[in-house]
Amino acid sequence: MNRAARMTRELLHSATIMTVDPADRIVEGGWLAIEDGRIAALGSASNQPAIGGFDRVTDLSGHLLMPGLVNAHTHSVMVLFRGHAEGHSLLTMDGWYNTIREPELAMVAEDVAPAVALSCAEMALSGTTTFCDQYFFAEEIAGAAGKAGLRAVVAYGIVQLGDEVRGAEELARATAFVEGQRSADGRIVPWFGPHAPYVDNTEALLAEEVVVANRLGCGVHLHMACGPEDNEETLARYGTTASVALEKAGFFNGRIHAAHCLDLSDEDIAVFARAEAASIAHCASAGLRSGREAICPVVPLRKAGVTVALGTDNVAANNAYDMVAEMRVAGLVASHRERQAQPISSRELVRMATIDGAKALGLDHEIGSLEVGKAADLVAIDISGPGYSPVPDVATLLVYSGSGRDTRHVWVAGERIVDDRKLTRRAFADIRTDYATAYEIFWRRVAARREAA
């Protein structure tokens, strides 16, 4: 049953509406109508329709109504590792392998759903309606995300680690996942997810992944330019960076969504700019916590015309799913990197967390802005409490004074999945209880495996 069909017409009114449309309109005292899961109309108080024809009417005085936030890079299962990577850089091969990969070997499918459920709950309660995931156990992630009601691009994680047979087997499994996983309601979108180039996916495998992804009409989501390991092999073999080498191999002929990209040269930026559908997920908080000196060159990338979205990364590297906080950190690190006050405006940061994220995932025709005909993926944030005050631009208020925890209502495809700060599909207390049990079982299993070794 289509859950949104339970209430086909809803009117939201008296809100400050940040549309993030091409004109970047902000409507004070605005209203928005939802019909059959889509935005049917919106406008100002002067042309608000009568409330009698709606199944539900919500007064959003003192609220900001905006598109749902898009978390363009995360690993939802890895909430199991939150707090276990302190003092380690997950953007180096050693840090990732010794801190994360080793305990991952004890993971089983039963660990996944409770972890993803908690991650989805935290994302929804802080205003995220769409996330891009890349990990193992992709089918379990897709199932849990579907139950949570969020929109998700789920990339099947492929780790080769120099084993050609393993790489071929993983590509075959990923292909089967993509072919069989498209959800009927369109909320779950399957992709390929090679972990990283050269570090654990060979040039040949990456090129083949793009060919298959293009045939199936999906994207490829991976980590790139996280550290010197990415470029070591290609510099030794070709005298070029990984991005340049992969462009020559045809890798950038598909939809490529690359996370982190801290170590990009001007030539690398040109590679992304030349590609028809290449984008970057900037994970500012995770980059800072990693201890890496490099910072993703967001300003030069955007000037070159490259789509740059925002992501949290996993919550072992970041610890939080708050995309409002991620906007703020992204703005701060851009100022630091460019030695310039606010080289990215607050409105641009909001766009990076909404419509640019949607564009990176190939979903901008459907989500990312409040426009008539698009899916009703939107959030209402209470801006009437402490820390908020009248300002010339509400985007600045949100980015530099706001918090995702001020989210009050959330809709995905017109379904209200958060109502007055409470999840509607399943109580948060139950989700947390199930997760606590799964967490204890997982780490007991990790300890037993270490003792046996």
C-alpha cells in the first residue's frame, strides 16, 4: 500500500519557504500544497487556498520550510563503529584497514538492519530525506532504508584488494543487486560502489564497472584522492594522478560520484569538469577529523562547473548525521582554505546540501528543490527558539546558527515520516533498543574472533 495515499491532500501554511529553485526564491508567510505525494502548488499568503479542501492543514508559523537535505556520502551500517576510531585517520589505508576493516570481518547480515534503522532515524530526525550509501550487505541496507521511509541511493560495496577472481565475483554480485533492487516506489536506487581506485579496485575492474553501470543506467560511487596511496601507483606507472589515468581508461564516461577528493591538482579538477556526469561529495567534518592537511578544493571545483554535494561520511569518522552542521563546517573550511571570508555563501551551502546533492545522484528532476510537480520531500525546521532571531537572509540563520535537531516535521514523497519530532513508522525508543542489542552482539563477536586469532 502506498502510505502517502492515506492522506492525499495536505496544506502547509504561514512558513518561511526556502524553495532552492533556479531563482532561489524565499517566500515569507508562504504556503505549500501536497497532493498524491507531490508538490501541487505553493505561494504567498495573498493567494493561499481555502483550507476546506484539504485532508490535513498544518500551521508552520515560526518555521522554515525547505527541501529535504541530501547526505551525499555515508555508510549507514558503520554507526556500529561510532566511538571506536578515535585517534585514527580513516582516510589512510592503515587507519581504515586496522581500525575498521579488521572488525568488519566479523560482521554478519543480521547486524545490518538494526544499525541502518538507527542511522535512518538519526538522519530523518535531523532533516535528511535522501542519503547515498556505499557498503557491503547492500540488499540488507536497501531493505532497512525502505522500511524507514527515506530515499536512498545504495551502492554495492566492491573491495578487490588485488584479487582478480574476487573482483570479478564482486562485480557479478553487484550487477545482480542493481538488476533486482529497484524499488517500486522509486525511493531505493541501486548503484555500484567500488571502494577506491588502485588502493583496492584495479584500473581494469573500475573501467568494467563503468561499462556495466552505463548499461544498467546507474551510477558509480567511490572514494577518491583521500590520501597519497591513491596516486602512488599511477605516478610510478604513468607519471600522472589517478584521476588523469582513469580518464584515459574511460572511467569518467559514466555517472561518477567521488567522495572526499582532498588531494586534487588543477589537472584533476579539469578531469572532473570535462566529464559529463561527475560529481564530488565533500565531507568536511570527516576530513578535518582525519588529520589530513589537505582540504577538498570546493571553490575551484565549483568555479570549474563541477557539482559538489555535501556528506557526513560514516559516523566513526564524523560521529553525527547533522547535515546542517555539515553545511557550517563546509563554509568554515572553505574560508580557511581560500584565506577569504565566506567564499561560499550561505545560500550556496544550502544548495550544496539539497539541489546539488540531488543533481549528483541524478535525482534533481525529482527532489532537491520546492517546485510544482516534484516529489514532496521537505522538512520544517523550528526557527523560533533560542539561537534564532530576525536576519536579512534565513539561509545564513540556518547555516551558522541552526541545528538539524531543530527539525520538527519531515516528508518523503508526501508521507510525513517525522511528525512533531517523532518518527511515524516506528518509535525511536524501539529502534534504539534493538540497535543496542545488535551492537553488543557484534562487538562480542569481534572480541571472540580476536581472541581466536
